[in-house]
Amino acid sequence: GTAAPAGTVTMNGSGENVDILTQTKLYNFKYRHRGDAWRIDFGSYYSTSGSDRWDIDAGFFNTTPATISNLILRGDGIGQSGRIIPTSYSARNAAGQAVDVYDGGNYSIVSGNTNQPDWNTQRYNFKGDLARDFRGPVPFTLKVGGLVDTMQNDQRRYAKTWTFRPNGLADATARMAKNFDVFDDAFNASGPNLFGKTVRWISGKKVYELYQRNPSWFVTDDAQVWQDYVNNSRAFTEQVAAGYLRADVRLFKNLLWIVGGVRYERTHDHGVGPLNDINAQYQRNANGTLVDGNATTPGIQPVLKPGDALTLRKLRYVERGANSDQKYSGYYPSLNASFNITENLILRAAYAQTLGRPNINNIIPSTSISDASAANPVITVNNVGLKPWSATSYDLSLESYQIKDGFGSIGVFEKSIKDFFTSVTTKATPELLELYGLESDQTLLNYNVTTLANGGDAKIKGVEFSYRQSLTFLPHWARGFQVFANMTKLSLSGSRTNDFSGYNPKSMAGGVNFARGRLGLKWTISHLDDVNTGAVAASATV
């Protein structure tokens, strides 16, 4: 605790009260032909999915935060039964009187909130494959195919806060929950407790019913509602067109199997998202420069345009006012070979070039423009033109099957990765402004642009081992036991090794399985080396 009444307790300030409905519909079509030499596969599908999380539409607020302030708080029970946090709490007010923080009636209602999203995704795909077998002294197969895959994603979220002001009063006493019908006694009789303590919870449903009866008691900030709406309105479309050519050949009486080919992919991304342009709410001169409201003060003192808070906020925040369009393509070859040294021992080798696409949340457009009078004005944008990282991989492994009822493998690999996703800041240029749809405002040439871009490289080398042995030598009554072990060791190098958050240089695991009929048991022990995580900022707060 603390000697001064500086503590605050909040009820219903986090978590969500929602009714969730997620629907996914899938329609597909497939055609298959198998002839003596030709094989044809064709398919297409269309899917649609939507997610709704209702609160006020279901008759209750999403959250109803309520607080008790100016408390001296005490937590007890740390260390008991291995606990690392208090297991009981007590509170006193400035006069030293005990305050029951488990009784919602002692709290002052702050607000009621809604946070209902409307997310919809549609996807359609067309895919075809054609294969021809050639029989002869060296049998081989040629295969060609292609696909077109389109994904359309639309997101909106309707967030709104109603600040509780009963009869226009804002003081904590007027907002005390015990003064209103906001408790569901039937729910609280069997509701969740806190460390064994019965809690008299404030009901989100009851508070919403109070709002319906007395809407004038709940006040909204329409300008903030518009800002939150714009910041949560986005749409994105991605179309991937791909084609491939593959050849399979078997040599040395089918002991050696080689599969090689190349894949071409072309990606087209288009998205729209929120535009936050702080300069749009300021008056401009005829030449397009900002009006300086006080020429005697260094720098520009911008002058707001006429209008109330909502009008100005609509000028600054434009729904789906940021847009971008980007295309990229590439060829990705691969080669795989396997050689049967014996019936139970196989040597495998592989080479491939692959790609990793950026997270959709990093490429749906979003633009925020700081005040022109700032010391270092910045345009922060989501880069819808962010390209995938690419990797070149080499693998070599030796695998054994059913050698004295054991399965094992050992392998080495190397993966070279380039074009990571990294944050960069550059001086604004006409080309950059045009890329982000801002070419109409030349005053932005004084800004820096911050976004994610491709850059950097890394190389991962590793060795991995696994073995699984069935204990078939045990007596019949003990049959079903199996032991297993595996290990992976990695080595990381390159210019962007710090970007590998979660990287683990070595991991080992082993254990025992038992399976017989419908009974299955498993015991596992594992070891992980130190894992890289993000840097922790300096702090004096415990």
C-alpha cells in the first residue's frame, strides 16, 4: 500500500461483453480425368465469411467502466502457495475508512461503450493442372498448371463512447452506481468471484437499459466518434496469378527420383484506408501555403478553418482517403531428389526459392500526417507496396524406415533470406507522394515519410535429428511402448539478425509414448535455449 490516497480501482474496464456470430460459406467445383497417358484436374471455389460481434445491437454495452478513486490500496498473499500476485485486496479512503472494492455500488459509473465490427471477406479461386506421362527407356512426366486466386477484405468498426452525466452532473457522487438500477441480482448470485470473494458486478445490460430510458444522461463526442470510425474503415484486394512447369523423372530402376520445375507468380494489391491529414483543417493562402496566424512568432502558426469540432475532424480524417496500388512478380525454381540407398534407407536433397508475404495489416493503406509546424513533420503510412521477403533454401537429409522397428532422420540445411520488413524514414519526394496518393499537396515535400520497406538479409544454417523406436522386444503385455527424441541446432548470421524475435538457437525433446487400442499416454521432456525477444525499454516502474 501507500500512505497517500492515490489509488484507483476500475470495474468492467477491460474485456468485452459480446455476442459473436461468425459465418463461412464455401462453394466448390472439381473435375478430374485419368487416362492412359493424360491426367487433367480442374477446380474452382468461392467462399465468403463474415464476423459480427454484437453488443448494443444485442441489448448491452460492450464495457461499462466504473471507478473508485483516492484510495489507499493494499494487496496481501504474495508468496503464499507459490503465488506471485496478491490473492486478497483491501482499500481505505483518505479518512482511513474501509471501502469494499468488491461491491459495485461503491463505484462511480464512467461510461458505456460499443465496439461492434463488420468484417467481411470474399475469396474465389480457379485452378487447373495438366499432366502427360511418357513411357520409354527413361520414363518421365511433364506437368503444367496455373491458378488465379482473388481475396477481397472489407473492415469497418463502429466504436462509440457515451460518458455518463446523470441530470448533467459530472461529480463522482452523482454517478455512484448504488443510486441506479444497474445490478443483475440473479447473475451476481452465481456470478464469477475474485479470489473467493463474492463480487457485486455492474451489469452492462442494465446500464444500457438505463441509457435507453434516459438518453440525455449519456453524452457522446461526435468528433471523436467520426475519428474512430475513419481509423477503423479499410478495404483490401489481392489477386495472385500463377503458373508452373514441372518435370518428374525416375532413373536407375526407380532408385533415383528427380522432380524439378519453376513457378511464376504475379501479385496485384490494391487497398484503401484512413487518411489523417492534420493540415486539411487549416486555412491556406492562394498559393497553397498555410496561413500564418502570427507572423511575429517563429515558424508557422496555422489558423483553423471555420466550423465546429465535427466539421474540422471530418476535414482532417477522411474515410478511405488513403489508397495505393502495387504489382510485383517473380520466378521461383525448385529441385528435389531422393535416392533409395537400400529398401529402408533414403537420401534426400532439395533446392528451392520461396517467398513470404507481408501481414495484411501492414499493407492495408493508412496515412497519418503530423502538424506542419512540428520540428520534424512526419507522414506515417502503411506501405501497400511492401513486397514479400524471399529465401533460397538447401536441404540434405538421410532417412531410415523400419530398421529394427525404428524410424530416424538426420539432416542439414541452409536458408538465405533477403528483403526483410524494416522501418525506414526518408525525405518526401514527388514520386513518394504520388505513390501514397498525396501528390496534390506540394507542401508535404517538407516532410519525412516513415513506413515499412524491404531491406536487410540473414542466413540460417542448421542441423536436425529425430529418432523414434518401437519397443517390440518387450513382453506381449507391455507392447505399445515407443521412445522418441529430436534435436534442432541453428546458427544465424547477417545484417538483420535482431529482427529474428523468437529465434531459438537450440531445442531438444524426448519422451515415451504408449498406445494400445483406445488408450494413449505420452510423456515428454524438452529443453529450449535462450530465446531472442524484442528490446525492453528502460523503466523505473516496477
